[in-house]
Amino acid sequence: MPTAEEILAESRRVRRLQVVVDLVTNLLRQSDLPVEEAAALVAQTRQYALRLFPGREETYDLLYQSRFKRLLAEKYRVI
């Protein structure tokens, strides 16, 4: 059973990740970044998430990677 401190620490990491994902999503929507830079930003966001939550690649891919793929596909017509 996790302690209250562990739960609080995980909640903070979740919130940090949500903020970063929201910022990257808004940046991609509002900017005219070249597709290469946009893809690099998405990859860096994934790396950041996996540093916060090691071993949670599948969870990240289910929750966030699909969102980024849709966004890149809509904006840059790539998959």
C-alpha cells in the first residue's frame, strides 16, 4: 500500500506531465513549426514522460501518443 507521501509525489508527477502535454499540444496547434521540429518535440515529450514514469511506455502511448499522432496528422498531413 503506497504511503500518503508516495501518492502525493505521483500526483505531482502526473500534474507536471499534464501541463507539459498541454503546452506542447497548444504549441503545435498555434505555431508554424516545421514537421521535423514538431515530431522532435513530441519525441522529447515522450522521453520526459518516461523519465517521470519509467516502464510506462504503453500507458503513455495509449493516453498521449495517439493524441499527438492525430494532431500531427491533421496539421501536417502525416501519420
